Amino acid sequence: MEQIGVLKDGQIYDLQTVEALNIQGEKIVADDSKEALEILRHSCAHLMAQAIKELYPEAKFFVGPVIKEGFYYDFKVNSKIGDEDLPVIEKKMKELANAKLPITKYECSRKEIEEKFANDELKQAVLNNIKDETLTVYKQGDFEDLCRGPHLPNTTMIRAFKLTRVAGAYLGGDEENEMITRIYGIAFFDKGALNEHVRLLEEAKKRDHRKLGTELELFMFNEDIGAGLPLWLPNGARLRSKLEHLLYKAHRVRGYEPVRGPEILKANQWVKSGHYANYKENMYFTEIDGQEYGIKPMNCVGHIQIFKHDIVSYKELPLKFFEYGVVHRHEKSGVMHGLFRVREFTQDDAHIFCMPSQVKDVIIEVLDFVKSLMNIFGFTYEMEVSTKPKKAIGDDAFWEATTKGIMNALDENGLTYGIDEGGGAFYGPKIDIKILDAIGRKWQCGTIQVDMNLPSRFEVEYVNEEGHKEQPVMIHRAILGSFERFIGILTEHCAGEFPFIIAPTQVIFIPIAPQHVEYAKQLQKELLKIDIDSKIFDKNESLNKRIRNAEKQRVPMIVVIGDEEVANQKIALRDRRKREQSELTHDAFIDLLKEIKMGSEV
């Protein structure tokens, strides 16, 4: 395969830079490696910008980075660009790629660049974020842009690409700035890989939780209420309640105690915790009786105060508190997305206070909890240890010892994990649980964070075996992450075919005629006694139409009731998941549902 760059000390260098600086390192060739795709997609972003410039000569460009999902470019034109314009831009990109344009790199002084783009306010905004006095420009044909690279040596290899969508974006991500246009795209060296990616994108569209949420009447958003504030409809509220009850029992049998803290606390608590200095921009504040208060973005401070309200002995440790804590975080308008990114959400949050000697066992116990829960929903998952971020509290010794303790716990139990350098919380390292869905996408959900900073800041203590006061370790733990996000992920993972145990409606009864409705109502009441939700489809419609409508609701079981079922107290059952039909006695049907529920406990 053709060489397109060099990897040295974790840094990617394109051939233009390699030649200029005589860099020696590991070869990067045109394959599907992360480094190779970064070079390709960066170049494809510039190819897209070049095509846009030819189609819209007045175009001005901001930035065009490579992202996990491919690449994008932010720009401004006088015309309104929509998804229907993407094929025209793609066609122009192919023309430019076929021209086999060399991609060259040259350096300029900052002053030269400022003069060159004196009338381009977007480029001036880019310059405001760069402190370097010597800058690099990449050029292909008549197009050039301020860029650090890396890029391919020419446009020849940019063949398998697709522009995926158009979106609006605030300049620099700041809501105070103007809205400009953003186009997303994807590129591969291999056309087969592109086709597979496009297939998965189409599958993802079918599974989009916003679309399914509307079809299944789970949740809604309303601008009169406010952006990022979901409203749960009866179906969604039932689903969510079942998920909460499933977790509640699982927590209790594992020794967790339920607690609840207020949603608003005095600001001095957030000053003491470090959130005020490190997280304030994500919080909402108000004033009461001349005193500043902060709406909680996390539940840890309340749980600390609950721990401190009484003397705790070492014999009581580990002490586990859990709460379905409603929190609020200020998310920018441009990043909110259905249930995945909202301003109000509920965490399945827990805080475990333990002795240093108990940390390893606690971590392993939590990971066992994670495993049992993910098995219920059919998720596989990976783990990453996230280390000290740039913005952090606590000295290096704390971070080194705590991070090493986490890794030791995983190593000693033979658990594999990756490293996310700089991805820790500002108060401590963590283990992130990343689940894989049915179409191979990775989602960040659960987290386990080891924290000795907050116990120190709040002077949290327990009485040790010698009768002396000692500081415990505090472990922050969420498995789902938040109910909102997890339900969104689960909806897409199972395409709305929720596991029986949490399905909003588990059974739909379809009486053939009006005289069969009473038996359906009797069954519905009996099912409620064992926490099974059902509906009766008795509209004045044909039997086939009612069955079709029940199928569209993705309900696990459909029961058709006619003369024979009423006379003999039987059930004509259609199990949609197993694609089986069967006839059961009334009692056998109830026992079957109880058995399914019992088998789904965590």
C-alpha cells in the first residue's frame, strides 16, 4: 500500500512535513487504520471546501476538523444549503479528485495571513484562537486554507466518500455568535467500507430514538416548555418506571440504601466541592434571600452531608447510598440531541464510602453489577480507565496512587481495559463503561470514579478500629449514566422492541367481538396485580387491522379473544419475539408471565 505519512511519538506527520523536516518514524499507509483515515478525512474535508468554493465563490470558511464520525466543515455562503444540495457538491468533489491535484504546504507569518484574509471575518475568528507567529497553509488547485494538516500528497486517493448531512452551527460553538452552515461527511480508502458505513447510517436512521419515540408515544419536547427538557408520555413513563423498579430491587439486594438530596443547594457548597471553580459554566444559579444557590449538576454533595449527619463506624463500611437524582446542566443549544443530550436528566447515581483497603473489592462488586444488568438488555461493553485531565484538583501523588489502585483492581481480576489519557473527572480518575449496540456503535454510559478529594474538602470521617477518626474513600458510581440517555440508546439498540420486563405495554388483548371485551378487561386487571401492563384494542375496526396496529406498537405479546377463549377460560397467544402461536389455559398464561419476570431480575 502507498505510504501517506509517518507516526512518531503519537503524532501524525504527512509526507509534506516528513520531507520538509526529514522525520523518521512508523510508516502510515493507505489502509483503514485510525491514523490513515485521519489523513484521508482531513483531505476530504478540504476537497469538500474546494468544491463549495467553486459552486459558491463568496464562501468563507471557519474550521474543518476530523471527528469520530468522519469530518465536517463550518462555512458561510449567501445561499441556503440543504441536504438536497449535497449530491451537487459531491459531484463537484469527484471532478476535483479526478483532476489529481497535488496538495502542497507552505508557511507564512501571522502578519501575512492576517493581511491575506483581512476581509474574511471567519478566518479572523480562527486566527483569534491561534497564538503561533508562523502558520501553515495547505493548497490544492485554486483553493487554499489555513491548516495544520495532516493531508494526502494529492487528491488521487480521495475516491470513496459521502456527504451525510447539513446542520447549523454557532460560530466557534458560542451561542452568542452567528449561526453558520456545517456539512458532515465520511470517507474511506475502500468503497466496500464506505458502502457498509452508509448501510449502517441508514439502519441508524430507522432506529433513531426520536423517530421511534414519536411513533411509540414515549416522550416529546415542547419549545413552550424549553429546549432540552423532555416530557414523558404515559407509554414512556411506564417504561421508565419499570426500569427504575428493576434497578431499585437490584440495588437493595446488593446492600444499597436509598437516599434523596435537594435539587438546589447553597452556592458555598459548590465552592467547597470545587464545582464552582471547575464546573460553574455548566450550572444554573439563582438568588434566595440575598444568598446565592446552585441547582445541582451532580448528587455527590447531598450524599456527603447525609453521611456526615451521624457518627459512622468502620464496621458499617462500605456504606452505599443510591438515588435517582434529578440534575440540571447547561448544555448549549447546538449540542442537544433528543434524549442523548438534555438539560434535565435523572442519574442512577450511587456513592459508596469505604476504607482504602476495601476499594478493590468495591470496584469489582460494581463491575459485577454492571455485567448482570447489561446481560438483561443484551449489551456487550468495554472499559476504559480515564486519567488526570488538564483541569483538575488534587496533587499528582493523589492522582498517581488512585489511578494505580483502579488499574490494580482490574488487573488482579483479569479484566481488560483501555486508557483514556486526560479523560478523568476534575476530582479523580474513573472507569468508563462503554456499551456496544446492535449495529456496532459505542456509547458512554456508566462510570466508576474513585475520589479522595471531596472527603478531604468536606472533612468526611469514620471511626476506625482503634477508635480514631479517619477519612474514607468515596466512590461515585452510575451504571446507566442517566435514564434519559440510556432509554434513548436502548430504543435504538432494540429498534423499539424493548425487553418484556420493561416494555411500556407488554400484552395487547384483541377481542374479536363486543361480547369478548369483558374477559379482556378481567385479564387486564389480573395482569396489573403482577405489574404487567396491557391494552385492549376494541375499536370498531377489522380484526386484521387491529392486529396490524398492535404489531406496529412492537408489543411483545398479542392475545386474540373469541368465543372459545371466553367459554373455556383460555388464551390464544401470539409471541412476537419468538414468532410462535400457542393456546394456553388462563392459569398457565399468568404463570408464564410470572416466570418471564422472575427470569429477568438483575
